Amino acid sequence: KDYENLIAEQKMKKASSQKSIGPRTAKETQKDITVDWALSAVGDATGPYNWALLEPEKLELHNAGYGGIVEMKDWLNEDMVLFGMVRFTFGREKAASTMEGMTAAPKVVKYVFIHWVGPKVSAVRRGKWNAKQKQADAQVRSIC
């Protein structure tokens, strides 16, 4: 119980500090963002969002943001199965100095499909929602 209280306190502190920064995710901006738009933003190497999560019932947008996997994990509900995509960017576009002279290191972009199963999802719901994985994968691939 003490551990759970400590975790809850830390989440509340983190949430209050993030509110002062301003809205970072689709849900926090209160804008009506579609699933297709959010996934397109993640699929674009320079898009405004680098992660998006879909709810399992109708594959609607759960949330999307630009704070990377650290931000995304805050939106992974313990009682849900969620699907999504996260974009990772490595390298740089500016010239780098080497022994032979200046070279430009290309930027490398990688995409990872997310299939989250919360620890508090019942067996029946887990089976029902996990059955949507192929459909979610196809939807993400068609847009990203």
C-alpha cells in the first residue's frame, strides 16, 4: 500500500508540473484530431506527433503526442488493451567533423508498432480486444 501511495503521489506531482508546461498531447489540446491525421503525423518523419495510441473497440484515437515514449507511457491505461505507433529518430542532419573532414550523418527514422495489454485487463476483454490486433496493424501500416 505504501508503494502504491508513493506511485500515486509521484504521478500527481508529474501531472501538476506538466500542466505548467502547457498541452502536449491531442487530448490536452482539446482539438478534434482524427485517427488518420494523428497516424499521418507520426508517419511523417518531421510530423508534429511522434506517437499515437488507438482504443481497441473501434480503433479510435486514444491519444497522440510529441513527448516520445516517456510521455506515451503515461497514457497506457492499466485496464485497457491499446494499439499504436511510436517514431524514433536517430542521427543528425548537420555535418559532423571526422578525421577525413566534414561529413553529413543521415537521419535514421524507425517506427515501432505498440500492442499494450494492461495488467488489470480481464481475460475476456483481453481476448476480445487482442483479436483486433491484425486490424489495428493494417490500419497503422496503411497510413504510416
